[in-house]
Amino acid sequence: MAPPDRPLVVSVVVADGLVGSFGLGVSCEVFGYDRRHLGLPLFDFALVAEAPGVLRTDTGIPITVENGLERLARSDIVSITAWDLFDRVPSPALLDAFRAAHARGATIVSHCTGAFVLAAAGLLDGERVTTHWKYAGELAARFPSVTVDPSVLYVDNGQVITGAGTAAGVDTLLHLVRREWGAGAANSLAREMVVPPHRDGGQAQFIDAPVPACEDDLLGAVLEWATGHLAEDISVEVMARRALMSPRSFARRFKATTGTTPHAWLLGQRLAAAEQLLEETDAPVEEVARLVGFGTAAGLREQFARRRGVSPRAYRQTFRAASAAGAAPVQFDGHRPGAGWVRRDETVVEAEFGQPA
């Protein structure tokens, strides 16, 4: 980083029509203000474009960029916002500028699909990286030498940090602040930004992964029964008997029809039911585990850690539903959850810092 006698030069590379408004806003929030009172250095912050001038953001709002790629030659931190994957190829000049900044020792940060530019420059070869989960497969396919992890919010490889999409830019830059200037500075900055200083878990908790549908009438009836009896000991043998089939035939037909195994389907149903109860009721974790068939709280925690990357408690804190007044109570397995289980209708909560949110 910069010596103490000069500001730290931070440059954010943007492209016309592709400037990620959220990622750009996060960069401005972290580096665009004088926050030396929080323990941060003074930043010399500016936007950079291959063709400076008036550029459009992804939402159509125009911004003025005054600096060209030559600024990267004196930058301590170089960041890049989202990049178009299909209609725009990074120019040789842009890739060379990133390579030169990296060779000079600058810290390189990508937001969302900006990782594609770093990969094209060869800066991610042999590294574990991340990007938005929707584009992780495309990144892995285009750059086989890169190990893509779609389940995390950011990956720190030392000189290069890759972040996932949109709000993960907050996590990525707070991590950089924590790494370079300490937890106190990161916590103070997070407090000013009114965000948690660290989010548990990764992108896995935000990925939309619906359970496959079943168009087979016979199997559909069995699956409907299983969904209503998740607390029971359900095995392939139990479901096969209800379908009047042998376990082996049932498993084959199940996979051919749904594209998954009975065990995986059942696990998905139990996780989905657990998520609903955690979001919409105050049921203790132990009771949630019993009702959805995990047996014990330990079993539920293990599956949540493995499949969602967070604990049930952390999931509940993040996704607690604020239901509309007068909404019907949660129904599960044909009955209302026990006494004391209520939806939370409060929209004002206590923030992590002890201030009203």
C-alpha cells in the first residue's frame, strides 16, 4: 500500500453502459470519503475508463469519468465493476493495464462479473475465485485454469480479491479494510454504513434451488404424502411400498421422472420446510428439527451448514419474514404450530450495533 506521506490511490475501472450502479456505489462509499477519523487512510479516489467522458450506468444514469487507463500505473488499489459477458471483449489495452498494475504490486478487486476481465488478463490462473452464482458456470467454462467457487461471498488470494454479485461488494470491501487497517476500522466503517461488519455464510443461502417437480401421477401421490409426513421415518422402502413397487424399481423410476434421488428429494423437502418454519415462526430450533424429520437440532445444524453455509439461527435472523397484518397462520403437516409460535409482524428491529435499524 501507499507510504504514510501520501494518499492511497484507488481507481475503479468502468465501461460505458456496463457500470454496475450498486458496485460503483459501494466503492464510492468505502473509498470516496475522508474517513481518517475511523482509522482509515486518506484515499485519492477516482473512476477510470478506456475512453473517458460521459458514460452510462447499467440503469441509464450518466456519470462523468475524467481519467484514462494511465491512472492505473500509479494506483495502489484497482477495482473493476460488472462486465458484459457476451457483447463486449476486454481490449488488449485494458488487459495490459491490469497486468501492469498487478506486476507493480497493486491490489486488484473485482465485483461480480468483473472477474471475467481479470481471468482474461491471466491474473486468476490456478487460483480459487468467485463471481455471481448465476455466472459461475460460464466463468469456469471459459477459463478452465480457474477454480470457481459459487458458494462464497468473496475469495482473498492476497493481491487479488474476487467478490460475488451486488451486495457482496460490501462484504468484499469491508474484508479488504479489515485486512489492511484492522477490525476496528472495518467495524467503525460498517457502523457508518449501517451494515453488519461481517456476514456469515455465502451465496448458497441466496441461490434459488427449487425441488424438481414430478409429473408422474403415481409418484406425485407418494411425494405429496411424504411432504405431509416429514417428521416420520421415511425411507425408499417406505415410499416404494406406497407406490406398490420394489425399492429398486421405485428408485429408478423416481430418478427418471424427477432427475434426482429419493434421498436428495427428501432432504430438499425437509430443508425447505425448516426454512419456512425458521422464517415464519418462533419455533425453537429443536422443535423445527423434530417437525421436519431431522430428529435433533444437531442434525438440522449439520445440514444447514453443509447445504446453506449458515446456521439455522443465522438463517432465521437474515430471512425472518415480516408478514402482512391479518395473514393466516403457518400451516404445517395439517395443523397449526404449537402455542407460542407466532409470526413476527414488526418491521423495526434492533440493529447489530444497538441502534434502531
